[in-house]
Amino acid sequence: MRLLPTIGAVAALLCVQAMAQPGTRLVWQPVQEYFIHRDETQQIAAGTKRLNSFTSYTHLGSDFGFHGQAEHEIEWLTDEIVVHLSQQPDAWAGMWHSLAGQARNEKRVMNFTRPYPEQITPKYQPRVSAVMIEAAGRGKIKLEIKSPTQEVRWTQMIELNEPHYRMFVHPIAPESVRDGKNIVWTAEPGSEVKISGLFLGVEIPPMSWDAYAFLASYAKIARCYSIDTGFVRDRAHIEEGAFESVSATGMFVLATAAAAQDSIGIVSADYARWVLTHTHEVVKKLQTTRGLLPHFVHRHAGAYHIHPGTEYSTIDTAIYAQSMLLAALMLDVPAVAEDIVRQLRSIDYDLMRLPDGHLSHGFDDDGITLLQHGWQDWGGETALVMLMEGIANPQHRPPPMRTPGKAWQGTGFITELQSLFHPDFDSDEPDIHDGVRWLSVRRAMLGAQRGYLPKRWPKSQAALHGIYGLSAGENQAGNGYYVGGTDLPDQKLIHPHYVLMSAPLHPQTSEIYGLLERMEKASYFPPWGMVENLDVDGLSYLPMEGSLNAGFEALSAYHLLAKYRRIPDAIYEASHKSPQIRRAMQLFYPTAASNESAEVEAAGR
């Protein structure tokens, strides 16, 4: 867990706070804490410079590397970088960290006066006003911030004679760095130093916690979005075109539509409409199989194609299409809404049906081989796939789900995914498809999630802070998908997106904002957004900015804000407004379609 600056840094910290804008609060955003997640069998030898860019990244969602004449003298130990230069009076070595995107992408920079993605309005932009480094040893460390052309925008020399780690805090005038590309530290010749972390001091402008939770979560997925390509990268730190997620792209569009609502104004309505139409056009160009979209795509020979080894996916098509349909209704772009419905009706559902009547998960990347596992298990994923087919063919009645009302192995997100898009599952009326009282099941899951860690790991940091979330996402090393749950014994890996996904279920939503504040103090909810996962001991976490969970978090934070403020929920209003969704929802709730919706649907046929 990240501690506050030590007494030796208090004077500099007070200087930074004195420079801060009135009413702001200073929060430390790690550039990098020098642990590296890897498989136990993977070793990083001294002087190794080539790292796997898919699993090695900064906490900003960017890349990093080593530099200097003596970079081979750099050792990466368990939780620190060590540089031995006492026998090299003329050599220097250090590390660079991109501040935005990959270092080779010179168009991506950080403006310290507005470091969040540029589409976010000035009112909601923080400022970067300090740099902090945690170091020990003897010698000198030079800190620099450079532009894409390697011009020095800020520099500071640190004289070090500290046997134990100490925080060194230095103020920056935000106006002096409007095109920051890299932040660099260099151990000067003759130095013997070790460094465990590098941080930016971020001034959060005056705003309530409900707005901030949505803002930080939206900014997280927005960093994964590329204006040039129109797609959302699976991970913020990988290069554009390498590995894009279609479902996360849809959720980003929907979150942008929510952020553009008049009562919020995180982005402009014009920007949100541009994102909607631009995304619709680029996704329409993708090759489909039987109407299904790919889960992941990459750019090859100037065009986007399915990523090898992935699938044409029913659930990802369902998430993308329902996100886009709702966003089009929220932003009053009927042409896109109508086109999305046409696309859903063009899917060849019958050719994807397995012998038991359920829809397959999709097709292999060859576009021919039908996947033999299907959407049988009860939960939000299966419900969204059923609704997708229901929009195209409201008369179809799929077979019952398996184990109604019981999420597979107690995995958190399964009971909440459907409620990112539709309000109907807030009901305790038994649905007519499986007889499930969704609200009771969701509340029972929340109770099981909140009670698991205090019962199994009562002295853990997670239990003491009240953090929970046995769900699904990246594993601890960040190189594979991990699915946990309350039905499994001895679970220690927490995916905190479930905190936000389940938040609207709490009778006192203010308690969730209190929990988020505690998570911020413990470095699990920094200004760049919620961490991907953390261990129950609180000492290990994965700072990866993954777009799938970022989409879950942003949409959930919006629903929480709407409930907390008691304002209309624009996403839910759009679901009620769509006659096609209302007709499809009758699969679960026969009274889902209003008379007005039925009349509109009838007129459109």
C-alpha cells in the first residue's frame, strides 16, 4: 500500500499545495511503482532491456525503457530498481517512461494543464503540478520531462545521501509542460542508488465524488480509444491497430453518450455524436460471419480484420450493438439506431443454434467452424445474447437457462452485466423465462461478495478497507484471463470493478463513495482509474488499464451517479424508449412494452 510522503518531503509538499488552485485536492498518480508482474518461471536478468510490451507498462497506460551508457548495470529486483555506478565515474544510466501512449507515437503527449484525454471539457480537467520519486542510496539523480523532440521542459537534480527510502517532492508549473512525452530519471556517474517509485502530483478540480468517480472511470476507457482508428484498444499501453476490442468500443460510445448529458457535461454532445457516427462507420467495414462481429480485431494491410486466434462472438456482438443502439437514442441519431437494428436482423441465428437450442458462442477465426459451447448458463451474458436475438425476432423463445438464478461459481460481474444497459432487471417480479427474481439474486450476490473476505481473510487489508470483488479479468501477472467467485475456496485475487457494478444495489450509495475514497488513499483508485486487480494483502496490484473492465466501471459509475443524484438515468430511459428493446424484453417481462412503444413498433413494420 502506498504511504504518504515522509517528513523529509513535507516542506516540498507544502510548496506544491500552496501552488495548487483554490478548492483542488492533490492526489498522487503513480507513473510506475517498480514491481513487475510476471509468471514465477519468468526471470528478468540484470541489464535486460527487451520487455514484453503486452505485459510490461507504466501505471499511466504507456510504455517504458532503459537508457544510458551503463544501462547494463541496472538491476530490476523484486520491488525496486538498483543502479551500481560507483566503479564507473563516467557512465550514467536510468529509465524513461512515456507520459501518453507509446513513446514512438509522437502525437500522443501529456499537457500538464489538462492531462486527461483532450475531449474532456476544461471544467473537469485536472492539472499536474508535482513530481515525486522514492529513492535511497548515495549520489545524484536527475529528473527530466521531455517533449517528443527531446527538448527538456522541466528538470531537477536530486542530491542523495539516504540509507533508507525517502520521498523527494518537487513542484512543476503546469503551464511549462504542454507537450510532455517522456519523464526520465538518470543516475549520474558514480552513484549507487535504488528507486521504488515515480509519481505525478495531480490536482483534482473542485467537484463532488459522484462526478469524480464517473470522470476518472470514463477517462480510463477514453485513454484506450483512438480518434484516428475509431476503435478501443484492449489495453491502453499497446499500439493502435495491434489488438482492438469491439465490445469495449461499443461501451466507450455508450459511456461517451452518458458523459455528454446536459446534467454532466464531461464531454460535448457534438463530440459524442461524432464518436457514435465515426465508430458506426468503421465497424460497418468489418467482415462478419453470419452477421456476427469479431471479438478482437487488428489492422493489417491498411484494413481491420479479425485478430488471429480469436472468434466471431455472439456476446461481443450483443454488447456492441446494444451499446450503440442505446447511445444513438440518447444522442438522437435515429439513422444509426435504425442501422443497428437492421444489422441485428441480418444475423443468421438459426445457423448458430446448437442441438440443445441455445446459441453458440460464435465462430472460430476461420469464419466457418461453429464453436460447440453455447450460452446455456444463467446470467447477464446469456440475457444480453437472448435480447439481441429478441430485437431481431421477438417471437423466438429460447430454451431455459441452466441453473436459473445461480451465477457460475459465484462470479460477480455475471449478475450485473445486463443492468449496465437495461433497467428491467431491478425488478423482483419473477421473470417468465426462468422464474428468477433478479433483484433478490443480485442482492444475494452482493451480500456473498461483501462477506467472503471478512470471513476467509479477516485480517487482510482488503477486508479492513471493505474492498470486495471476486469476479473476472486479468490474472495477477496480467497475461491471462482469470475467473474467480464466491463459490470457490481461498480466493485472494480481487477485481474491484464489481464494487462499481454492484454499487446501485446499495441502499446508501454515499457509502460507496466513501469506499472509493479509501481505495484512492490506498492507491487502488488513482486519478488514472481503478486498478485491474489486487491481492487481499493489499501489497500487490495490477495497474493495467484494460478497456473491458474500464467499460464496466464507466457505465456503472454513471448509473451510480444518476441514482445518487436522483436524476433521470439516460441509458435506462433510452432502453425504455426503444420499441425493439421493449419487444425483446417481453421474453423476461411481459409488461415490458408500453402502449406507446407498441404503437411505434407497429407503425414501423
